[in-house]
Amino acid sequence: MLTYPDIKPYIISIGPLQIRWYSMMYLIGFVSSYLLVKYQIRKKNLSIDGKIIEDIYFYIVLGLILGARLGYVLIYNLSEYLRNPLEILAVWHGGMSFHGGLVGALIAGIVIARKRHLNYWLYSDLIIVTAPIGLGLGRIGNFINSELYGRVTDVPWAMVFPGGGDLPRHPSQLYEAFFEGLILFILLWFGKDRIMVKGRITALFLILYGFMRFSMEFFREPDYQLGFIVSILTMGQILSIIMIIAGVVILYRQKSACNG
């Protein structure tokens, strides 16, 4: 068994003000995504105004944050927030849903694309290949916060997490950081220049992330307020199945549009 590292959840604390690792991971993820999208534009010699990219990021970051929070509230803990509605605004208490954030970002992307008359799939493909960076960093932030830990196990690398009881558990946050972050980024990054049909990279992201998240959920402790939803399936797995289906539908539609 490994010892859980003693890492404070904050980087700097001055009175009530704290700069937390989890927030910093979000910031690094957004900045890295922006810089890599700019790099792709230069490499591909795309005629895209930098101001448009800045506008797109403003919309999708806003959509992601709002979607992640509202997704968690509506999907994972609605009854609790109905009893304490002011807690919806207390994002520093935790509670962000990736699937909600994804929906929020996609909706925001559609809004800005229609507003500026942009090719949605072109920009979606440019941005989505960078998404795993933020996903991987976010899981590391979860690990530092000792949250979203894994199920009880006796594997040699198991850890006892603060707040997770006395039994050793899978460090499932690190599993997710590796597969949903690093591996997914590598697959998408090396595939982006080989897949020419617009929208297919976006579809591939949905399918691959959905598959990886579905698999990793078998190591992750189900949300205590929900438990298992259908038989041995968690809410995260059900939402991941929906992601995979959506990816397959987009893949088929874009293929049909290309053939047409």
C-alpha cells in the first residue's frame, strides 16, 4: 500500500483568500488549450482572426463553467440544492460535472458559431483535441483534494484517502488523469492531421472519452448520494454511454455529408 501524499489543497493562503490547486489546474488547462489552438492555426495556415478565437474561448469557458455547475446540481445532488439553493453559487465547496460542462461548452460553441457565421466543426475539431489536457489536470486536482477517490481494493498501489475511511482505495483520479488526459490527448493530437473530414475529431473525442470514462468508473467509488443507477452502472457510466452514442451519430452524419 502507498501512502497518500500530504499535499495541501491550496498553493497560497492569505487570510480567507486561497489560490487552490484545483482552480490552477483549470487555468492551466484553458491557457494550454488556447495556445495549442493558436499553434494549429499557424501550422495549417488557416485564415482565422485571433479576435474570433478570443471570442470563442470567452463563450466556451463561460458555457463550460456554468454547464459543469448546473450539471452537477441537476444530475447529482438536486434535492440537497433545493433545500439550500444558495449553495448553488458556492462553487468553492466543490461539485462540477464534466458531462454538464461538455454540454455547456458545446451549446456556447453553437451560439458563437451562429452569431459569427462560423464553420462549427472546424473550430470544434481545433479545440476538442486540446480538451484532454484540462481533463487530466482536473483529475490531478481531484487527487490533491482527496475527492472522487476509488473503490476499496488490495492492490499494492492502493491508498487510504482522507475522508475516505480507513480502508485502502484505488487512486482512480490518477487512472483517469492518465487515460482520459494523457492517452486521449496523444491519440487525438496525432490523429488530427490524418482525419480530414470536419467533425470526425469531435466525434472521436466523444467516443474515446466515453469509452475510457465508462471503463474507469469501475474503479471509482460511486457518488454516495446516488450509488448505482442501473444494476452495476453509475451515473457517470450512463452519461458516458450517451456520449458514445452521440459520437457515433456525428461520425455517421459527417460521413454521409462528405459522401453527399
